[in-house]
Amino acid sequence: MINFNEVYYKSVLKEAVAWTQSLSTMLFDLPRAGFKDLKIPLSSPIFKRVWPETIRSKVFHLTDYDGVGKLKRLQGGKKSISAFYNMDDYIIQSGIKTEGGYVVELEGDVLAAAPDDISSQPDKTGRRWLTLSTIMNTSTASDPGLGGSSKLKKMEDDLGRLLIKILKKNGEDVDEGSLDNIIALQWSGLGKKHGGKTKSLIIKDYIDGMEKIMKKYSKPLGALLTDYTKKRTLDPDSDSGEKAMWDELVVNNFKIQKIHVGPEFAPDFEDQDDIDGFPFELYDTPEDMVDYITRTVQKIKL
């Protein structure tokens, strides 16, 4: 029988940890695309208030052996994770943020879903965030998104007014002519200028303001965030004919149902009754895992 204390698989979780930032840094550090990099919270308490009816779905999560134990500790909590309905067999075998090889079957509350990797970013508390560009961009853009630009035309104006309001409240003289200039100079500068209680109050005003805006656009925004749960299939690009290698869902309050182990690690568990207390299934090929996932996803009823 395998001694789990001696099991070690090389992990690249350090990459994920390095990507995780404190909220006090994340909200003000917007170097790539200015205003379009503004962060939108995927917060369970906010979602419960804005969208009281929760979508609960079976989903899958790619991880490594160490990740199974971490998921076990997160069960039933508010911290969210990335999950999927569809994933290429190569990615299942090679991994994304970990070595891969283990697919965990879960049931959880869906906060967001999209037919491509939407790069949801966790802060150090476990709350995830999307950039404004992810909300607005089309699924076929070089930086793929949810396609909200035509449905949320006034939302950007409200977000700009929120930043200006917070800046003025904290003694800043604001040139309202350019939102990108406000982001590059004044909003980022505000985060560097203040700390402690003052910065905490600025962050509170930001999150409270975001919730009001999300509530104002609750119908179109809610549809953008969750409509993919109804479709659950990846379409080929109209120009290239290629499909995304995986889709992405953000879920929390999840419960682990089963562990699926790929061929590289399956021999380690041939004589075991469970993995960390959960039932499991072993596979001869990654393609067999994909086949099971596809058939299971097609049977989901929401």
C-alpha cells in the first residue's frame, strides 16, 4: 500500500501563489490596459445580494495530488476556484497551474462561466476578480472575454464616475477628460499615497460602489456571467476553425464527488480504496478522461 506521506509530485503552485496579490495592490496596480484593467469582484456575498438565485452545477477541476488535499479543505466555503466543462486531453495531462493528471469532479455554485480562459485572478483572501476587459471583450478577441460591450454600454461611464467620486473624497483634483489618465496617474497614485485605515476605507468604497453598479446592471451582467452554463460546448473559431483548449468557470461552496486519475499516476493507486477519503477512478489514457467528462457534462440538468 502506498504511503501518502512519501508521495511527492513536483508542483508549480509557486507560480499561482506569485500571481496571487493582496487586494491593496491588485486594485491599484493596472499597468497593462489602464481603465480596461479595472477589477470586477466575483464575491459570493455580493452575488447573493445581487443575484439571490444561485446556479449550482456539476463541474471539473484540474489539479495535482497535493491539490486534492487543498480542495478538501476549501469544501463548502466562500473561497472560489477555477473549474471547467471542457478541456483538451493535452492540458489535462500537462496541467495549467499545477502538474495536472488529476481531475476532481465537483458540484458547486457558479459565479462566472465562459467558453475560454477568462483569467480570473484570486486575491490573497480567495476572492476572485475579473478585469473590465474580460467583461467587455468578445470571446474571439486576442484577450478573450464575455462579449458585454454592446449590452453594458453605460457601465463604463458609471465605473469612471465611481473612481472620480472616490478620488475627490480623498482630496484629489481630478481632470475628468480621460479615464485612462485617471487610472495611470491618479488612481494608481492614490493607492501608493495611502495605507492603513485610509486605504482600507478607499477599498471599502470601491467594493461598495462596484456592488451598486453590478446591481444596476444585474440583468445583462448576470446573463453574461452565467449563460454559458446552459450551452457548455466549445465552438470553433469562424476564421481559424480552432477551438479553445479549455473553458473556465469560477465556483465556490463546492462539494467533491470523485477523483479521476490519469495514466501517469494511476499505477500508484491500484491497491487503494480511496484518495484522501474520496472515491476515484483510474484511466489508461487522457482521451478516456475527456470522454467521461464530455458525456457527464452533456447530461447536466440545471
